[in-house]
Amino acid sequence: MTKKPISNQEIAAILRGVGEYLAMQNVPWKPQAYERAALGVEEMDRELGDIYKEAGAKALLGVPGVGRGIADHIEELLKTGKLKYYDSLRKEVPVDVAGLSRVEGLGPKSIRKLYELLKVRNLKDLEKAAAAGKVRELKGFGQKAEEKILKGIEFAKTVGVRFRLGQVVSQVASLVKRLQALDGVEQAVAAGSYRRRKETVGDVDLLVVSGRPEDVMRNFVKVPGVVRILAEGGTKSSVRLASGLQVDLRVVPKESYGAALNYFTGSKEHNVALRQLAVGRGWKLNEYGLFKGTRRIAGATEEELYAKFGMDYVEPELRENTGEIEAARRRALPKILGYGDLMGDLQVQTDWTDGSASIEAMARAAAARGLSYIAITDHTKRLAMTNGLDEARLLKQMAEIDRVNRKLKGKITILKGTECDILKDGTLDIEDKVLAKLDVVGVSVHSHFNLPRQEQTERVLRAMRNPHADILFHPTGRIIGRRAPIELDMDRVIAEAKKRKMVLEANSYPDRLDLRDAHIRAAVAAGVKLAVDSDAHAPEHFPLLEFGIAQARRGWATRDDVVNAWPVAKMKACLRKDG
Ligand code: DGT
Ligand code: CA
Ligand code: CA
Ligand code: ZN
């Protein structure tokens, strides 16, 4: 067997690992640099191995976030498949950092302490130690911390091995590109939950149109990044990628493309309901086509298929059998928000707090993404670790925004905003008289995530009642796979938002996606407006908006429901509640 060159995914995982180990050693700055480089590598649409072969070590410096030192590491990885530096770091503290960091509140420093004092190497060791009451005895931990760890372990266990959509898009995009380039492939596309843009995917289902399935199969399993072949057949195969992601591939003939795409896009529930419609008319529907007896009456395209049923075309994001079939039959499906519909972004952080770039750099990046306005919403003082703004610095920042606005006139409009912290009692972290000067006041919870439902709900409602509050940012505070949502009575939050004309955020950050699809749908149904924001902390983050748009679509939101899909004047008028 010939050895496969190391893939971008593997390189990224190792760089990220280095960052985690350095963070454990309390090294400043470097961990973030490695994380940024890992992200940059992940987002490349070409294999670094190919780039290196073609253009040498210098070309590696073109990867976003990669400087001299990390480029040397990448070169070593490409040449030898290993990184000595990483191996030595691992030897020093031989723990499963990735596994342990899935427990909420466990940062690199605590992980190191737990290893040094209790020999905790993985989740299992940690659970044992905590259950035996050993964690509470450590300095800086205590009983509460121990309880929190046990709770966090429980939560980490309930989360299966699903991947966040944001973790897999670049892997899938590069696979699809490779498939498209193969001889004999007419079309290649990703179906399944990936195409429906679910927030997490169990596996990825690829579909290829080709008259030569054997050739496609043979080449598919040789693609870089494939580490294991789970099944290989004439028209279907399954592989595992280095990242752990499973990918299923199906090859179909051209005349079945639409039917196959429809079948493998799912959801299963949507398929079942469609099939029942077919049966009701004496037809048969499967992945090969729609049949009347043995005659194929539709199946080459999805559009043709839905048309044959006399219904609207159903966008993949809506195919969950939650009313879309009935609505489509009545020709009453809403025209959902389009991927190009956003005009602005109402949550953006800068280097005034924990963002990586200046106001001007963020504004220019937003303009390049096609936005015509953004709101700068840095954190506030209670979030001291982000260097959160107090009233004085916020006022200074407003003056700076005026200056940058003059400079960028005609390119983009920068609005003055804040991501104002909601304190434990529901009051806000910034004085009203300063909030009154801002265009966009976002409020959000960043602490006391574990309050009981009644208290948590009252806290958030109180914040929403502040006369200056415009948008409730990432309302549930969840981090997918890591932090459970806060206990919030969403019906009451939605009712309050409706009453006060408060906007709820659909945060696009792939780890958050908050509100989630079902809550977005409930908000839309109640007539509450949404803001689909990037929560960008770096210029590269604006493309993340796509994930928020996807969730808004899954929540049946239209342009009318999303305030930042509107021109700036109309959006501002909507925020200004009392005229
Ligand atoms: P996942 O992978 O768990 O995120 O979710 P999906 O929706 O991608 O599910 P998956 O990968 O098991 O199957 C892909 C699609 O194939 C699914 O969305 C619908 C279709 N499918 C799979 N199993 C069945 C089935 O038993 N009946 C029908 N009608 N369709 C199925
Ligand atoms: Ca799937
Ligand atoms: Ca599958
Ligand atoms: Zn936040």
C-alpha cells in the first residue's frame, strides 16, 4: 500500500493540537495563532500537499493565518507526516485535550492541573475522580466546580458523534470538487442532512451522475483524506475521512438524478410523506424515479418531480415534514430568505475587545462580502477577559466610528452598537444614558448560565424591557456539543419580543446557531423580527453569515422577517420602538 500524503484536515488537527498544548502551558498569544492557522488550513480548497509540490515552501505563506514558523511546521508535516514539536508537547502532558475540553468550563489550564495532581488523562479518569470527590479538594476547584464538571460530563456523553455543519463544509466542498474532476463524472453534489443544512450532520451523502460507476468508485476511495474504506460496491461506497467524518457515495444514471437527489436529500420523513402521495395516485416513487406502472413519468430533476405532484418546489432546508408538503400542495410555501439577501450585519466585534481587527478592517471586509452596513458591537466591561468597554471607552469608540465613517463614505455605513452584558439580575452593564446614544443595542447573557428556569427567564425578560434594548443576541447561549442552552421559557421570550418589538438574533456562528431552527420558526410564526448576524471576530468571519441564513431558511423566515435584509433606514426605523 502506498502512503497517502497528509491531508489538510490532518494538518489542521495537529496545528490545533499544538495550540491546545501551548494553552495548557499558559503561553500567551501563540495558542490563538495556531488556532487561526488551523482554520486557515481547513478553509483551503486545495490540498497543501499539491500546493507545496507545485510552488514550494514559500507558497505555504499564502495560507490565511500562516506565518514563517507555522509554515515550517507544515513543511515538516508534508515531508515526514509528523511534527516533532507536537510529539514532544504531547509527551510532556499526555492527555486527551480534545475530549476533556468538551466538558463545559474545562479550559487548558484546568486540564493541566487535573493531570498533574490527579493523573486525569481522559473523560473516564475525570468522571472517576469527580465522582470520588477528589476534584473538590483541589485548590481553585471546590464542590461547585466538581458538580459542574459532573454535569458537564453527562452533557458531553449525550452528544453523539455528529459534526457541526461548519466543521465539514470545506471537507465536503473539496470532495465534491474532486469528484467533479474525475473522468466520467457528469455531476457531483452533496445530499442528506448536509444539503438540508441541518446544524449537525451524522454523515455526508454524496451523489454522482455517471455512466461509469465502477471507475468513479475506484477513484473515490483513493481521494486524499480518506483513511478507511467502510464499504465498496458497484454503485455505492462508504469511507471515513481523517477527521472521523463518514461519507457515503452513490452513483446514479442521468435519468434518475432528480429522484435520487430527492431521495438522498431526505429527510426520511419528507420522503415517506411524498411516497404516500404517490401511492394515493396509484404511482410509485423511489430513488430511480416516479413511475406509473413501469413507465417513468418523472425523475430527471427535482423540479419535475414536485411539479408532477402539482405542488411548489420545496427548498431542501424545508424538507422535514413539518407542514411543508401541505403548504406546497396549497401553493402557499413562503418565499424564504435568499443566500444573497442580507444587506447588513448587526453583530461585529473589533480589536477594541476580543476581535482581531480594527473597526476599519472589519468594515472593509463586510463591504467585500457585499454588505452595505454593519453595527460595531463590542463586549462591555463585565466581560473583563475580553477587555470589555466601559462607558468612557464606548463613547471614545463612537467618535472613532464617526471618523471611520467619514473615511469609508460611499463604501459602507458603520453603526454604533454594543453587545451589552446582561447582569445576573437582568439589569444591563452600561448606563442608560450612554445606551441612548447608540444605534443598535444588543443584549446578551454571558454568565450565570445555570440559573433555574423561572429566574433565568425573568432575568432575560427584565433585560428585554430596558427601553434601549433592541436585539437579544444569541438568546439561549448554547455552544453546540459543549454547552447546553440556558433554561429559558422561549414562549415568554417570544411574546415579550412581540410586545416590545424587540428583535431576536439568529446568530450565524457555526458553534452557536442561536436561535436554532425550531425557535426561529416559532418567532416568525408570532410575527417577531429576526437579525441574522455573523458575530464576526475577524475579517474572515463574514462568510459565516451563510450558516445563519441557512438556519433562518430552516425556520421558514422570509426577507420581511429579517431586519438586516432591509435597507439601513428601514432597519433603523424598526429598531426605534417608540417613534
Ligand atoms: P444524518 O446523516 O443523520 O445527519 O441525516 P440524513 O438525513 O443525512 O440521513 P442519512 O444519512 O441516514 O440518509 C440520507 C438520506 O437518505 C435521508 O435523508 C433520507 C434517505 N433515507 C435513508 N434511509 C431511508 C429510509 O429508510 N427510507 C427513506 N424513505 N429514505 C431514507
Ligand atoms: Ca447523512
Ligand atoms: Ca448516510
Ligand atoms: Zn456574545
